[in-house]
Amino acid sequence: DGPRYWYSTQPTVTKLAEDRAEQLKRDPDKVAQELDKRVRADLERARVLASEALQAEPDRAEIADTLGRVYFKKDHFEPALRQFRSAVEASLRAADDVQLERAEYHHHMGLALEALGRDAEAAVAFARARQLEARFESAGEARSEPEAARAVTASKPG
């Protein structure tokens, strides 16, 4: 019976990973589609959770802002704008000092207005954001020119 050798016919994890990587290199569009699908699924889950939270606490500006940001990332600019306006209004209605008018709510509203091509209104929102928080201007986050809207709409197909 001399020495015997056993060879596995099953691929190793490393070999499986290398083969899969090669497949993905040959079809980068498929990779992009899969990533897009997963991001959209995460955004939809975020929308559902933020909607439920807002329903439970309708006067919470930060929840309305979060829901607006989800809509904005999904390129649903009208619903995003409604939520950002709601966040601004809720922050103005707040009677306590815990929740005050916040610059980022105006900034987000400005971004939605720009994406909708409403540049004059966006400039007003950005100006208010700069008044409330001077660092927005120095950080370059609040933009009063329509470049951001053009960048958003230029990146969209169709």
C-alpha cells in the first residue's frame, strides 16, 4: 500500500474570491447596479424609519430634516423641500431653548430649492443659513450661486 496523497477537488476560499473578483472586473456595470440597488434599499428603509419617527413626534424639526435629507438623496426634491420647510417652521415654533432655528435646516432647504431650479429662493435660504452660522460660508457649504443645482441636475440622466 505505499504512501497515498489526498487532493481536494474543492476550490479554496482564496480561489473562489479570486474568481469572483475576475468576474466583477469583466462586468463593472453589474457592480454599479448592485451597489445602486443596495443604497436605494438602505434609503428606503431610512425613509420608512424617519416617517414613522415623524408620525410619532411631528413637532421634532430634526426628524423632519432627516426625512428631507432621505428624500433629497433619492432625488425627490419636492418632498424634500416640504420636509426642510417643516423643519424650519418647527424650529421657529419651539418654545424652549433646546431647539432653536438652525442654519443647517435653511442650508438643506437651499439645496432642495437649487435642485428644483429655484435659485432666487435658494439664495435667500443660503443667506439665512450664513446669518445663523458664519462657519457655513467659510466652510463653503452654503452656496448662493446656482452651481450646486447645476451639478445635481447635470449628474442625473435624462
